[in-house]
Amino acid sequence: MPLPDDEHWMLSYYRTSEINGSLFFGRLARTLKPGPIQHDLTRHFADEAQHAWYWTDCLDRLGTRPIKLSDAYQDQYLEAAGLPANMMEIMAITLVFERRVINQYARHLAVPGVRVEVKETIDLIMQDEKWHVQWVRDALAGMEDRFGKDTITETLSRYKEADREVYAHTLAEHEERLSFLLRSEHEE
Ligand SMILES: [Fe+2]
Ligand SMILES: [Fe+2]
């Protein structure tokens, strides 16, 4: 059975978002001075680049090619949340974003009849995503002395709010294409 159009689009969208993530963190990693964040962020952007490859390969195995898409999830993110002003804000928005990614991939895994190629790809990616959330959370905890615990908590809430908005907006914008994800939710 050929890959349905909506899922073809979705997997291509994931690929584009992984590319954007990699480019964003890669550019950031280039600006950092030596230290643990430079180290972890370099591994992080290399992982995201690898994830873009996994989706490309997955689509190939499904007998198709990625659709060329211009926008990705992250674009709307920065618009809604505002540009982060310092490293703490970058880590906070990253933590919220990485949680969203894990949540989205978990949702996709719950779609009835998910293809084995898709399941394998998400399983592979999820191993890295768990580490992403962990190192960013640790990095934020290490910034408490400098920025204050309350400020970090407030920043996280602000980005969580922006995240909810962007996600709702994305679902509405691509309602038809994403309906297979929503269907799976109703069936739960
Ligand atoms: Fe990723
Ligand atoms: Fe990630």
C-alpha cells in the first residue's frame, strides 16, 4: 500500500524540522567558548542532523522521497515566544521544544497501523531525544545561581504557553493533513 499523502507530508515535515534544529544548534555551537555546553550542544546538533537523515532514509525505504518544505515548526516558535536573549532562555525554549518533539513522536507511534519503517525511525530518534531533554534540563539547573530559580521557572512557563499556542495553531493550519493523528487520539 503506498504511503498516504498526509503521512508523506508529515514525515517530510519532521525531516525539515530536524534539519532546522540541527542548523540552529550548529550555528549556536559555533559561537560558544570551550566548556560543557559547547560539548553537549555539538553532540545535540549532530544528533538532529542524523535524525534528518533517518527520515530521509525512512522515506526512501517507503518507496518515496521527502517533499521540499519551506517552513518548519521552529519558525513559528521564535515568532510566538520572541528571540531568546541569553543562554538561559535558549536552554529554556529548547527544553520546551524537545518535550514537544517527544510528545509528537509518541503520538505518531500511537497511530493505528503505524508502519514498521516509521516505528523503527521514531524508536531510534527517541533514544537521542531523551538525552536532549536530560542535558538541557541539567544545563538549566546549573544556571540557577546566575539567573535565579524563579526566573528560570517563569521563563519555562512563558515558553510553555507559546508552545501550546504554536502547536494549536499548527494543528489548525494543517488540520486535514494531521487528521490521522487526531483520529488516533479520539480512539484512545
Ligand atoms: Fe531530533
Ligand atoms: Fe532533539
